[in-house]
Amino acid sequence: MATAHEGDGALGDVIDPELPASTYVLEPEIVAPLVRRVVTSHGAGTHRSELPFTGAPLAAVPLSSPQDVVGATRAARAAQHDWAALPLRERARVLDRLGVLVLERQSEILDLIQMESGKSRRNAFEEVADIAQTCRHFVRRAERYLADRREPGALSVLTGVRVHRRPVGVVGIIAPWNFPLTLALSETVPALLAGNAVVLKPDPQTTLSALWASELLAEAGLPDDLFAVVAGGVDIGAELVDHVDHVAFTGSTETGRKIAARAGERLIGATLELGGKNPLYVAADADLDRAVPGVLRACFTNAGQLCMSSERLVLHERIAERFLERFVPAVRALTLGTGLDYTADVGSLVSADQLERVAGHVDDALAKGARALVGAVHRSDVGPYFYAPTVLDDVPDDAACRHEETFGPVVAVTRVGGDDEAVRVMNDTHFGLHASIWSTDVARARRLAARVETGTVVVNDGYLHAWGSAAAPMGGMKASGLGRRHGREAIEAVTETQSVVAQRGHGLGISVDALYELGGDVPSRVLTGALRAMRRLRMP
Ligand code: NAD
């Protein structure tokens, strides 16, 4: 990683005037081509992002104004018509190429993701793999998901029904900072394949990764204006909701409610992937050799800043002490680090705010009587926002971390006497995003899963197989969201159905018009007979 040096005159509009260029960690040569992709008229100032590993200024990104959002959505709408008119295989060619390019150029984006979010390289790679997987799945399945379908009509052979899927138009995506590449592209890929344009508003801290995604889409052959990035915070996100035809939001439940309310006023669709307080149950018959490393990943991937992260560890009392005897030392052995390489297990929290939230939850629980089995310390020796992976026991019910999402490397232990109690504990939350069950009896785990109120349940894994199954709908019940990403549901969210229904009998003289011309009660008697016959013939 090199320190930035003085920018030349051409870069003047991307350099924060309050800081000399040499202050930034990222070189202007890396930043300039990316920030040129922001839709901005350069009147809204700049955002200074930070390198979470050290707290140093990372880059200055020009912001978009509300008028820029209007311009971006107008240009996207204009471009969308021609894009939707292309044969699907031509749109698919672009997205297929995107999946190839993201693997080829992974070292660039791995650096950027790590520098913007502070995560470890292994966790950054999961984003690269996710996008390659998403592209492959949707490119292969789009034809099936978008295919017209025939349905039975009002009067069987006399009515022909075809249902078509049409793109909604412009999809607005509003993303948080925790998965800068995944959340820029995972809903973009199905939206573009379905014939939509996309305008993305990333979190201000992770805009460069989103801009890199924009560069990659252009290299893959996406025509201009079909994918635009607007930069800014709450006001720009809110403005975007006012101009798009569907909004796909990932973030907190609090913000999700506001976006849903505005989408409701505008009568546009909204898919909302919100917070979670995800339980992970280790049943009495779990294979602890597999469970210990699996639960480590479930709780501490991305330093716990993962919507599917497990924050509640529900242990069957028969294995609880044996599990903890192995789990706690394994947590203590996790390595924290700042390297742009694969040496560290766990990276940094993203910001001072996030550190305050995580430390606040732990301190509150300890003050109310909880015990820390490991962790519970700010690791400022590694970097300003590092927090030690933490396991809490005896967390009282009035502690904030009992019910609120911590979104950090903190998990609280609860012991249960059996599966029924485990289900009750797992469901004791207003969230319903994700759950994990560990048992050697997969059939039993599936039966338990059917009683858990979450959008996904994974058996003998933390989250990877659930997220990585691009065909499996993923999203939240209860306060964890509305709608689903992945699979057929992702395409359905950004398309509208149109039913084209044709009356066929005219040529044969057996149309509804001909029937009604018979007058009196004849049409009713004929139709009564037809309806009875259709029921007897079990017609749908
Ligand atoms: P946040 O809700 O504060 O912000 C998310 C995004 O929304 C940001 O881009 C922000 O600028 C924008 N935004 C904020 N207020 C807005 C408004 N009124 N109108 C339009 N846009 C607005 O969330 P955060 O703190 O940045 O992210 C962490 C949260 O995201 C956690 O609660 C986590 O659970 C959730 N999350 C969920 C998933 C999932 O798939 N379910 C994935 C990742 C993160």
C-alpha cells in the first residue's frame, strides 16, 4: 500500500481542498478513474473516507446532489428501453463476462474492499466468489425465470392465457458498508438480466468498491447509463427512492421502515433486507469436531458485521461444557490483523461508531452481571477499531445485546434442556433473518427448521451454504425484512407480470358473445353446465 502523492491539476475536483493530497492513503492514480464514474455535477462537496485499519484518510469522493440523482435516473430510464429490447442472450453475455472479470481482477478489488471496510482478505474473497457465483447462476437460469407461461383461462379451451414478465424500469439499490462488492452487485445482476437499469447508492465509506463494480460492468460491455452510482448519505438515498420504480434496500430495520413507508406512498415495490439476531443451536448429537470451527466462522466472519452472523449461541446442556472447553480457546486463538494478505482471521470493525456500538453492548451486559468467557477488550494495539472476538455467558434479559443486534464479534451463550426449548429460545426475538442448527441427524434438524421463524435455516454450517446457494431465496421474516434476494424471487421482485388473455372461439361461433345473443336464461344455464363439467373434470 503506497502513500498518495500530489495530484496533478486534472485531479483537482476529486481532492479534498482541506487536506493536502499526500494525506490520503490511496494514490490519486487509483482513485481518479474510479471517482470519475460518480454521477455528480461537483457542487455537493466531497466525502472523506477512512482506512479502518489505521484511521488515516483513505480517499476523497465527490458527492452527488439531489439534481444528480434526478439526472442519473432519467438517463437510466432512457437507456433501459433499448436494453430491455435486446434478446436475453445478449444481456446474459454481459453478465457472464462480469463473472469472469471479477475473478480475473480480484486482487484489485480485494485491496479496495479491505481498505474501505477493514475486513480480512479471506472475508473479502467471499464477496468476489459470491459475485462470480451470482453471475453464473442468473446467466444460466434467467431464461427459465423470465419465460412466458401458459395458464388455464376462464373457459378452458375458449380462453388462452399467457403471462409475460416485464422489467419494472429503473431499480434503485441502497446499500450499507459491510459487503461493499456483494451488495453493489448481487441484486444488480438479476435486475440487469431482467431488462432493467440500476442506480446504486452505496454507503459513503465504501463508494470506491461500488465504482469499481461500475468500471467492471463497463468493461464487460454494459452500455452507458444502465448502471449508475450516486454518492451520498441519507438525503441522496431518500431522493433515489423518489425516482425509481423499485427499491432494493439492505441496512438497518429502522431505515428499512422509512424506505418502506416512502415506497408505499409512491406505490413502488420494495425489497428490504434488514437486521437480525440470529440463533445458532448446537444439539446434543452434534459432531463437535465440525461444530467448533463452523461456529467460529458463523460468529466472527467479517468481525460479526454480517447480517447472517450468529449472535446467540444456544447449546444443549448435555454438550454445552464440552463445546465451550474447545470453543473458547479457539476463539482466543483467532488472529487479528491489518495485512492486505491472507494472514489474519479477523479484521477491524469499520468505524469509531461501530466500535462504540459493540463495546457499548459488551460493557452494558457485563455491568448487568454477564461474564466474558473470552474477549471483551478493545484491541487498539492492532488498530483503532479492532475488537476482540467475544463470548458472553449469563447475559441477563435486560442487557441490550440480549435482543438488539450488536453487529460485531460478540456472541452470547444460552443453555437449553432439549429441542423444544431450543426452538422457543430461537424464536424469542422480533427478528427473523437466519438460523443455524448443528446435528448429526439432518432429518431431525430439518424438522426443527420447520419450526424456526427465519427466512433461511442452515444445517451444519454457519451461513456460507445458505448465502452461496444463489438459487435459494434469502431474506427475512418478522422485523428482518420484506421480499427475498437470490433465485426466482430476485427476478420476480424487479419484474411485473402482464397477463395477455385471448378469447379463441369466435371462428367456431362459440364465443361468449354468441352465447349471450341466445338471450333469456340460456347463457346462465349453459354456463352453469359448463362450470359443473369443469369441476367434475378437475380442471384448474
Ligand atoms: P443504515 O440503515 O443506517 O444504512 C444503510 C444504507 O441506507 C446507507 O447507504 C445509508 O446511507 C442509507 N440510508 C440511511 N437512511 C436512509 C434513508 N432515510 N433513506 C434512504 N437511504 C438511507 O444501515 P448501516 O448501519 O449502514 O448497516 C448496518 C445494518 O445493515 C445492520 O443493521 C445490518 O443488519 C443490516 N444489514 C442487513 C443485511 C441483510 O442482508 N439482511 C446485510 C447487510 C447489512
